[in-house]
Amino acid sequence: MLVLVYRKCSTCLKALKWLEDHGVAFEERPIVDQNPTYEELKAWYEKSGLPLKKFFNTSGLLYKDQGLKDKLPQMSEDEQLRLLATNGMLVKRPLVVGEDFVLTGFREKEWEERLK
């Protein structure tokens, strides 16, 4: 299982601690230093069954600075995926990629159901 995180994010640190406390094996990847590629994001989005908006870090400064709340509805899915691939700070984190699932963000109840 791959977990993409930003170590300066308190939610990511909480999520990593949760994984360790529950004995869940994972590979950690820094989302800013190793930004997900367009191909990865496209595959994860398709696997997730989630709306594409769930992959955006809507509370992040970059999202707000670029006015993406208003721009995203006019963009195609392909354009949105390409935009996400430009900067890890745009991507919702932590991002968990399992064999047959993808989780965006840290919601403990959801993680308990999926990862135990």
C-alpha cells in the first residue's frame, strides 16, 4: 500500500501514526518531492470511484490562490488531472493507494473499515 503524505501537514502525521499504531504495512512517499504523475492520478481516480474534486486539496493555499473553486467546473477531467500533476500541494492528502481502493484525506472511521 502506498501512502502519499506531506510531513508538515498535521493530518498526515496523525494518519501515519494511526497506520503505525494499527500495524498497517505501507510505503510512504513525499507528495511534494515526488508529485503524482498524470498517469498515476488518472489510474487512481478511475480505481477510486470518487468524484475528481475529492482529489483536490480544497483547503490549501495554492487551490485558493489559483481560484480553482471557480475554474474547476469549466475544466474537463483531463485538464483537472493534468493540473493536479503539476504540484503535490494541490492534491488532497494523505492519499492512500491500495490494491483495489484509493482513499483521500484521513477519516478514521473510513480507514478502520478499509485498512483492518
